[in-house]
Amino acid sequence: MLNKPLILSLSLSALLLAGCSTTHYISIDPKVEVQTTNLKNDRVIDVSTHTALTNTVGSIKTGINERADIFLTNDIKESVKQSVLTGLKTLGFTPDQGVMPAADLQIDIIKMRYTTKVESLKTIATLEFELKTTLSAKGQTYKANYGSKKTREYGTMPYQQDVEDDMNDLASQTVNRLLSDPNILSLLQ
């Protein structure tokens, strides 16, 4: 007959060595932080968003063998579009009013990534968010990329809310960079 404490001890050891696996579900909703101004547009401003990204944002693997996959739960195209429209209105623009042809602001969400690497027992996370824009207005075309990147260090698995807050912070910084570009603002007026 086997010793019950030995079996229990071996079972617990196997569980610890196997690590824990979980899933983090996050929602990206960039917050606009621009000053209210009185900018005006003569033309309608048509904002469109596109992405080839899936709802997989990345994964976390810690030094103590914890693992979490990160998935997006909302429509990133729609949330970025609404954030940009909110920002344009805060700046004084009225995107749905004006003459035609419209100023065409195309936004491609080209990077939204959360990756980790382990050094000893420390987990180093790299977070990235990037937009590529093309604005056609006043007979001109202006192209620009806006990106944000940050690193975080963890000893254990970060909470889902922390991951969501960090990714939203990056998305917000990136959208605000777009809305602060003097070339974009000039062509939209």
C-alpha cells in the first residue's frame, strides 16, 4: 500500500512544475487627451479604420512557469475610430459637416502586441501599439506612422486589469499622437 502523504506530495509537486495557465480578456478603448480648440473644417472628414490583426494580443509566460494568453474582446477598429472622432470634435472639428469631396483619413492598426521574456525569475513584458495613417485632403496626401512601446517587469503573473490598463495606455498615447500632428490638423482645416 502506498503512502498517502507521499502521493499527495508528489501530486502537488507535479502541479507546481506544470505551472498555471489562464486567459486574460481585455478591451481596448483609447482615451483622448487633447485641448479643446476652435479648429474648423470646410470639408466633411471621413475617418475609416482597418486592421489585419486578429483578436490575439499575445501571451505571458513568467519565470515560475505561469502562462496566460491575451485576447481582445471588442472591435479595435471601431474603438480607435470612435476615439479619433471624439478627439476631432474636441479640437473643434465637425467631421460630419462640410462640403464634398471629403477629407479621407484612413487609419490602419498595424501592431498591437504583448510579448514576454524571462530573465532568471523576472518576467519582462514588451507592449507595442502602432497606427499607420493616410490623409488625403486639399489635393495632397500625407502619410505617417504613430507608435508607442513600453516595458514592464513582473515577478508573478500580472492581473488581467493591469494588462488591460497598460495596453489602453499605449493605445491612448498613440491616438493622441495622431491627433496632435500639426500636418494632420493643417490638412483637415
